[in-house]
Amino acid sequence: MSELINNSENRKALLKHMILQLHQGEAPEAIKTQLANLLKGIPYDEVVEVEQELIKEGLPVEEVLRLCDIHSMVLDGNIDHSGAKPIPAGHPVDTFKKENRELEKQVLILSSLYESVKRTAADKPDENRDDSVMQMLGVFNALSDVDKHYRRKENLLFPYLEAKGITGPPTVMWGKHDETRDSLRNAIEVLQNAHGATALELADIIEIVLAPASKSVTDMIMKEDEILLPMAMDELTEQEWYDILKQTNEIGYCLYDPTDEWLPENIEFTLADLRNEFSGGIVRLASGSFSVEELSVLLNTLPIDVTFVDKHDKVKFFTQGQHRIFDRNRAILGRDVRMCHPPHSMHIVDQILNDFKSGKESAAPFWIQMGPKFIYITYLPLRDKTGNYLGTIEFSQDLTELRALQGEQRLLSYGK
């Protein structure tokens, strides 16, 4: 048998045969055992080719989706990556993989919470677990950030693969993305309505809704790390990866803010050049103009924190001054602003946005005491000349020193 499975064509034929057996209703457990025994060390590109061939031969994509989890579970850890290309730091694939590590950390937190609830359900089934509900809701809100990770695959990576004739895996993965998004939305909705649940009730929710949702995230991580990303490294040129890199900020990052800089060796631009290139170099406004560098430095020099949320409720921009009041990183770009707040305050954020969109309110000011600091926060709607809603600006400012001012400091007193 070893000479059979050591041959690429025979290996692919065997994998295809096994998947088709699953399609025809053969016993999944028996086939999984055969796959695990016969296909250890299968190269990642062969898995891609088999999925591609199955779809071309008429197996419905919906059926491939249904079977995908079964054969992927068997292949997990059995795929040969010995010929995979190295991944430079800061490369788009490096970012995808590091985002996956952050997602895994969130799933581990959930796993610990699941076990805690199950232990309580066994010992004290009627105990209230609202604390666990809130903790899990916070983690699922973080996991929902995976949408940006998926959209970068769908809108930036998949078109390049499809242009090279690789249509099967992107089609299958996009379908799994949608399933995962639905599962995460369902999990959040269930948790939002689970206040007052007993440990036993919450254990049932975990089993039926929550655990499958978090597992769908980790299943996709495996498919990416084991199959998609190594294959994409083989197929795309450095120029194509560079094109993807240039567009990545438009969508944003998932739970991770890249710190490494990567450029193809045959391109001599600095990142400062790239930022100007992305933005056209000059920002022209009705009352004047800035170079991109001037505008960036100006915004980051203002003695306030500014965050812009567009009309679709996505975080689009934030300043990066030296003395930030609230932590921000690029992982929030493209994220629904509601998900950037603790679960208990999300409904307030939603109310503010709705009031701005309807025209009911034109400002939402708040002030808080953060230790010795007095912080003033204002939300303001942006509207065009005809009153159409464009988004919301958040201004945050430390007013501690300003509140303590007395007397006068005139221009002529400068330097004295």
C-alpha cells in the first residue's frame, strides 16, 4: 500500500474517492480512520487540487462545504509542509497567521469558561452564571472581528487565486466564512438574551450554540494554516502580495496590529513613500491643502484624541498623539464601533448612533474622572451640506490642567 500512497496521482485519487464516499453516505467514522491511516503527510497542494477537481466534476459546492469539516479534521496535522516557502515578517501571510494566533487565544479563553460552567452545572445546576455570560459575550464580540480577516481573504487574496484558475478552495472557504459569521452572530444574540441563566441552562447553550461557533473559527484557522496560505505563497508573486499589502489598511486587521514592515526586494519605496502613494500625496480641501505627511503630523499633534466612525458604523480613523487617553491600535480599523465597547454599554452606543442618524441629537457629551484626570468626551455627527449623515467623530480630551487655570496668560507674556 505504501507505494500506492507515495504516488501523487494515486494519493489524490484516493482522497477524492474517500470524499465521494462521504458524499454517498458511507460511514464517516470508518472513512475517517482510513483517511488518517492512508494519507499521512499529504502535500497541501494536492488537497487543493482535489477540491478543485471535485467542484469541476459537478459535486455541488454546498456538498463540498458539508463534507469539508470531516475531511479537514482528518487531514489536520497530517499535511506535509516541507516544501512551503518561508514567510517574511510583515508579509500579508505573516499578518494572517498572527491574527490566527490571536483568535486562538480568544478561543482558549472560551474553552476555560465552558469548562468552568460545566463543572458548576454538575455541582450547582441552579447557580446563576451571569458573570460567565458577560465574559463570554465579551470574547465573542472580539471573535466577531474575524470578519475583517475574512474580508481581506475574500476581496484581496481570492481574486488573485481565481485569476490563476484556482476557484475551488476560495469558493468553499467563502461559504465557510459565511457559516462562521452566522454562528458568531447567533452566539452573541443568544448570550445577549441569556441573563439570569442557571449554570445548567448555560451549559446547554454552550453545547448547542457557543461551542460549535468557536469551533468554526478554529476549523477555518486550520484550513488556512495548513492549506490556503502555503498554497497562496506558492502561487502569488511578490508584486501581487505588495498590491494586497497596499489595500489591507482599507479593510483593517483582526485583533492584531502589525509592527513589522515588509516590502518586496525589487521595490525601493520606503513606507513613507507608500503612504503618500496610497493617498495621492496631496490632500486638497476647499480652504487649503496639505501634504499627507503634514496632515498626519497635524492630526497627531492636536491635544485631543480623535476617532472617526463612518456612516456604516465602522471605525475608519484615529489619531496617534503622544499622550493618548484611550488605547487604540489598527486592529480596530474597519470594526463595528459597537464591538469596541464593553458589552454592557453597547446599547448606549447604538442609541447615540441612531439619534445622530435620525437627526434627533447633534451632540453627546460625557465627562469622567480617571484617577486624578478629568476627561471630557464628545460625540458629534458629521453631515454634508444637505444634512445627510456621513459618520460620527469622537473627541476625547484631558481637561485636568485647563480646569485648574487662573488669571491670564497673554501672548505678550510668552517666554516669561
